[in-house]
Amino acid sequence: MPAFDCGKVVIGVVARGRKIMSEQLKMQLAQELGFAETVRSRGWGAVSTRDTGEMVRLAIAKAEQLVSSKR
């Protein structure tokens, strides 16, 4: 599985509905976006679709930065 390293967290690139972000990375992004406490207290199901979309956008932006810096 291709993967790249965002500091201490590895993002794997996979397909067909398998997880592509580790729990550690998701929590790191949730912390940056300000909803980590919601996840800790009530779980991922309590996070809004808008917040999860922002989390995905942030993960993509970080991945793109990493890829472009390695060129």
C-alpha cells in the first residue's frame, strides 16, 4: 500500500472503502479543528458532516503540501 508520512502519522492510500486515515491522524486533525473533545466524549458519530468534511479537506491539504515539498 502506498503511504506517506505526515510527521509521526502515516497516511495510507487505499481504495474500496478501507480506512485511509489512522485514528491518530484523525484525532490530530480534530484537535486542530476544535472538535476533538466531542470525539473523546461522544464519539465520531456526534461530529457534524461539516466538521468531518473540513477534516478531510485539511488532510488533503497537508498531504498535498508534503508531496509538493518532496519534489
